[in-house]
Amino acid sequence: MFASDPKFELRYSGEFPAVASTGKLALSPFGELTAGVNLSQIALSVMDLDGGNAKRVFSDKDGGAYAPTWSPDGQWIAFGFGAFFTDRETKPAHLMMVRADGSEKRDLTSGPINSGFPSWSPDGKHIAYRIWAQQDRGLRILNLQDGSITTLTSDYDNFPVWSPTGDRICFTRATQNAFDIFSVRPDGSDLKQLTDAPGNDAHCAWSPDAQYIVFSSSRLGFRDEAPLYDVAPQPYAELYIMKADGSDQRPITDDKWEEGTPTWVPGTVKQARRE
């Protein structure tokens, strides 16, 4: 995979990749879409960074597992389980976590509200996630020590990602005409809009030193790009990078494929990405 900036090495992985501090890669889904598996039955898999030694660690016929996030010590994986996408307003989903080997399954949230797309705080004590209901939207923070939940935002927000330094959370928000990247402090203060270009900007991820944010953008427009498979939900995106304050935005891909849901490999300036 080619990056226009030589400081970055791109590696194709799969949807919603998450890389642990131990170097393990979690994917959900992992090949199921190309195999025609129903979206409501997507499993969670763990493997080496090169795709070797893959092991399915969670699968349940009653729902799909999406968007894993690793605990800072690499021992646990949190994820959303249930119904997502077109079913998110009518069917519930909740947060779960399992050990990296698939043992000790635990429910983290419950109730009728659709909860998903979690991100673990770097101190391991909290998880940020999005909720979705007909009358209730936004981002929430779960305290893993006492189970309490606090409201972070109440807008049409999704895909929260906690910075490695713990002082900010970036996320995607629906603005007046598009989707854009924002960041906010974990207490809900100091909200900042980081992108404001024509087209959608989404799926942000922090660099390990918290100095940069990578994200997908459709600002270059439609150019006969194509997803790798027919059921990909949102083609026409390239990967962009910017400084944490939103400055110096520039593309790092320019090809015929869709790029999205990127993540950084911890401790390096390289990233794994989904095409």
C-alpha cells in the first residue's frame, strides 16, 4: 500500500482494526462481509499484526460484534454487541468485553438504548462510546470502577477515540451539511471543530504521541473510486492527516479504493488501515 508521505507505511487490514500494546490485531468484522455473512452475526477475531495466528474470540448468533477497542494493557477487548447500522433505532445493542483469548465475557451496559463504538481511556478506567435512540443521541463515558455513566455530548455524534495522553477525545459529528471531526475534553469542555471542508470527514484516530490525527475524507470528490467488495457502505474516501489542533491537513492516499476506519500501530508512526 502506498502513502504519499514517506513517514507513513500503510497496511491493509479490515474493518474497524484495533492494535493492542502487545502488538495483537483485533478485527470485527474479519472477512465476513466478503463471505456474505449477515451483518447481524459478525464475529470478533484476534491475530498477529500480519494476519497470522487468527483466532475467533467472540461469536453469538443473537447479534453482531463491532468496533473493538483494547484495554491499555492488551488483556481485554471491549466492543459493541447487537444490531447496528439500519437497525440501530429499533433494536438494542450494548457494550461487552472479553479477554484477549475469548474468556470471561462480561456485559458493560444494558437497556433499550443502542450502544456501541467504544474507546478505552489510556488509564484503563473509562470507556467512551456512542448511543443511538429515536430521542437520545450522543457520546457517553462509562466508569468501569463503579458502572456510572456520564454524558459527554448530546448531538448526532459517533466514533469517539480517546487520545493516548487522555486529555481529549476526537469524534465524528453531523454538521449542517456534512460530517466533520471534532475534539473535546473528557469533562465535556473545550469543544473544537477540527475539519470544515466540502464533503464528509470521519473515522478519526490519534497518533501514539497524540500530536496527529488521521481520518477519512471525501473532500476530493467522486473519481470512480470503488470499494473492495459490493457491500461496502461508504466509498469515495481518502486518508488525510492533520495536527491535533486541526492545522496542516493533507492527504496521504490518492488511489482508486475507499479508505476508512484507520488506526495507528502503538509506539510507531505507522498505521494499519481499512481500504
